[in-house]
Amino acid sequence: MAYIGEQQKVLNGRGIVGRFDEGTSAGKYFYRERVTEEGKRKYKYQLLQDVSSLSEAAETASDAAIAIATGTPLVTQASQGRALLEGLQQGSPKYSRQHQDEQVKSVSIETAIKEFISHHEKRRRAELIAETTFLNKSGIIHNHLAKYLEYKNVNYTSEITRTTFIEYLSFRSKTTRLCMQRECSVIGEWLKFLDTYEYIHSKLLRGGTILPRVEVRMTDRMANPAINPDDWDVIINYVRNEWRKEPLNQETGYHKVHNKSYCYRTLFWHYLLLSKNTGMSPEEVLKLKWKNVDIKDVGRISQTKRRQEIEEMRAAGIDVLDTEMNDIDENKILNPNAWAIEHEMGREERLISYIYTIRSKTKEPREIPCNQGKELTRWMEFLREHMKENNITWKLDANSNVFANPWNEMKPPHQRSLQQDWRAIINTLTEQGKLKGHRFSDKPYTLYSLRSTFIENHLLKGTDIFLLARISGHDVKELMKSYERLDIRTRAKEITDIEYGRRQPKAESINLFR
């Protein structure tokens, strides 16, 4: 077996790139990842051509991973560049002469867009990017970039100049600055793609991006404002009661166990509860499976139940010394959040859950403890009973999605459907004047507001920011930048406290030159 010299992890630990130091392949660089075929795990290698350093190998890793995943030959940027030049010399493609003796291959904007989308489609199939990321990129390219270049009458890549995108921000003035920033980021990727394949002049991006800079202010980062406690109570009570039971009140002729809408709305109710109490993104919650949920009974001590048990034991002639309650201290209150050991007097069931998830955006795994054990257990019981009473025979096991819809082949609802229902609910409550909204934002609540609420609530509660960053899947810097919009009134006491009757100590200065 060839000895591996220098090596480096790439693609978030998915594989490694390295150099063979012995054998017939000595001095050559490769990409390696572990795959599973026919139930067996093994390594697959891809030799990297035209690579002379570990850093170059790391840059080629994504192409190598795509080649392994799709079973297609590896085509590096260098080899594609040579192929383009060969085609250029044969005079087959249209080209433009933009500098001394430099020929730039020029393709239509439509072709350049198709090739860019095809490249990222391969990356999606190889699971190098999430499906939502792919859809976001393709949507921006098709819906915004293509229309802008049509507006600018740019039909070929060779017609792109340093001033082409100077009007982009005014063209997209009706959207938010955050959206503009996101769009410019994706368009920047497209321009680098064109540069890589020599579809544009080599010096065009040499001084950096030719896209306008988007200034994002703190107020722009409030597109998904956190939900204040009063509004949350209004929303969740409306969803649980009036909105969820609305289909049952209609004269449909169906008993409630046969009502598909009632089942879906019960699903939606529990979906909102888990989203708000875990800080998971909407797509994360939909992908969650039961095998990634661990429910524990940590118990709690009920003061009332403890006293009742002590009185019952004393009535039976058993002497009980209650060291916790101290018998005579009627005002002593037990901590309702304290975990209780098994068989402790006054113990009641308290279920918490540990959620294991991988954020699609960063691919970082994390475990989230939350007080949703009771709610998840209730949803599972409802689901089993509903399927049994309606003779639905789809499998419900550890590999099933937590929010599987039994009326849709146990598939989770589409995120777009959830968004539409959420908007309808918020609009209804807003029209009725029941929602106050966020103090510093006039934007309506969104599904992502549930994630913002989780993070803001923990910031206000004083949760350690490094712990919060771990369970929310956020960078600490981004956490502070995007979410620390604390309501100053909650900390007013720290500012307005006055120490009455206490004289401030005054330190004496010591003169060393007396």
C-alpha cells in the first residue's frame, strides 16, 4: 500500500486530500473519502491531475467528490481551461478580442447560466450543498440576474464590463438590503465561475468584485423579528384552539378522526412549539426523525404533592422528618425547575427531550436540550391513534419523520404550505388588532421568527453565549450581530438602581513628591 505523506481534511471532514510518497503514484496528489457500497464501508480514491501542492488539491476536492458521487470523469479547472483554448483556436465558439492577443471565449448569457446551474446541481447530488442552497442560488440567477442583464441588453459574457452592474441595487430597490447582499453574493459566484472558464476577460475581477457594495444596517437584520411573550401567547392559543378546530366546526359530515385538515393543523401546532423551543430552522424541523429524539423523565418536586404525601404517611402513624420543607416554614418554595431523583417524595413527571440535528447550512451536528418531551409524546400518541382509527397502514418507526403527515404517505408537509398558513394566521390576528409586533421592527412575524425568539429569549435570560452558539448552530460574532436586540426595559433595574443612604467611598491620592 502506498505511503501517504502530507494530508489535509476537506469538505467539512467529508474526505481528505493528500500526496502519495511511495509506489508508482509517488508524488501525485489524490482525494479520498469513505463510502458505503452493498453494506460495506470502503475508501474511494480520485487522482488529481495538474495539481502540485496540497492547497491546490484542496481547491480541487469538490470536483473530485462530484466525480466519485456521479461516477463521471474528473474534469479540473485547468483541464477545462485547456479544452476551451483548444476550441478557441479552432474558431468554433464566438469570441471577442478584449486585450492584446488575448482571446476570451464568449457564450450567451443563457448558456453561461445553464452551465452554472448544472455545476451546482452536480454539487447538490453529491451532497456538497443542501437542496435549499441550490434552490436559492438557481432562483437568484434565473429570477434576478437574467432579468437584470436583459434590462442592460447584455446578451453575451464578453459584453460584461466593470460598469455592467452599477445599476443593480437601484434595479432591485424594492427588496431588502439583506436580499440584495445575498443576491450579490450568488452573482459574485457566477462571475468567478465565468472567470474560471475564461468566459470573461481575465483582468475583469483582478481588482476584486465588480458588484456594488451593499451596506447592511442593524435595522436591516430584523426581517425575522422575535415574537414578544404576549404575542406568542395570542398566536399559539389561536392555533391550538380556534384555528386548529375550525375544520371540525364546519358542516362537512366527517367525524373528527376522519378530518385530514384537523390532523394537519394538529401537526402544525406541534411544529410551532418545537420550532420556538429549540431554535431549529424551519427546514431542520421538517427533516427531523424520531430516532434523533431522546426523551427523558427528569422529574420535578411538587410542593403540594410533597405535603400531601407527608400528611398521608403521618396519618398512617409513620414519623416523617421533612428536612426540605422543614415542616414549620410555610413560605419555603421548592425550585420547580430542579430535577428530582426517582422515588423522592412529591416527585411528578417532567419530560425533557434531547434533539440531535445537523444544520443544513453549516453541516455542523449539534444536540439541543429542550422542554418538549411532553408535547412530542402527545403528538406521537395522537398520530398513532389517528392512524389506527382511520386504518392508515403506513409504517411509523424510528426512521419516520417526526412531522410526517399520514394522509400524504408519511411525508412531511412542504415548507411553502407551512409558510402560507403562518402568513394567513399572522394576517388574521394583525387585522383583529391582537398583535403588538416587535418593538424595533415593523416587519411581520415569519417562521424564522421562531428561531429568532428562541435566541433572543436566551440572550435575555443570560444563557452563556458560547453555549447558545453551540445549540443554535451560530457563530458567536453572527449571534451578537443578528440577534442581540434586547429590550432595554427588561434590564432597566440595573441602570436605575440607587443605593440610598450609602456614602460612596473616596480613595485618597498619594503624592510621591512631598
